[in-house]
Amino acid sequence: MSRDRCMKVKVKFIGAFRDAAGVKEAEIEGVTNIDSLFKALVKRFGEKLKEEMFDPKTNRLLDWVFVSLNGKTIRLPEDLDTSLKDGDVVVIYPPLAGG
């Protein structure tokens, strides 16, 4: 008997993205790449998260959205087609201030 299970990706939200989503992290099923993950996140968490991530006029990803996949930085928007696999951990975060 096959034990197929749906692919799950863990998403961690930092800073304003955590506030907009209302959670620190979530598991998202059935996504294949970063672009489909963003669409699923907007569908699940709604307008507040969409406004934090996308320009309302152009619907393009805003410059201050940063993403890492399993600890490696993903260049946006160039790498929106980066594939995801079961168990991946995606962190969405704003620019980190330092000094």
C-alpha cells in the first residue's frame, strides 16, 4: 500500500511579515516553487500580508522582501522559480539593520 503524503514546506515569518500573517510560522502544502508559495501565503493569510509583500499598483514583489531557503538566500525576483521540496524551510524577513 502506497503511503503518499502531500509535500509540506515550513514557512517562518520575521518582523512585519510575522505581524501581517499573525503567526510565527506555518506549514504550507502543495507548492512547487517560491512563486507558488507566495500565492498560497496570500491566499491563506489575506490582504494584510499581500500589502506587506506586494506593490498594490503593480502587484510586483516589494524590494524589502527577503527570503532564505534552508539557510541560503534566494534572490528576488530572479529566483521566484526556485523549486521547493518536502521538508524545506523558508524564512521571509525584512532587511536586517545593523551597526
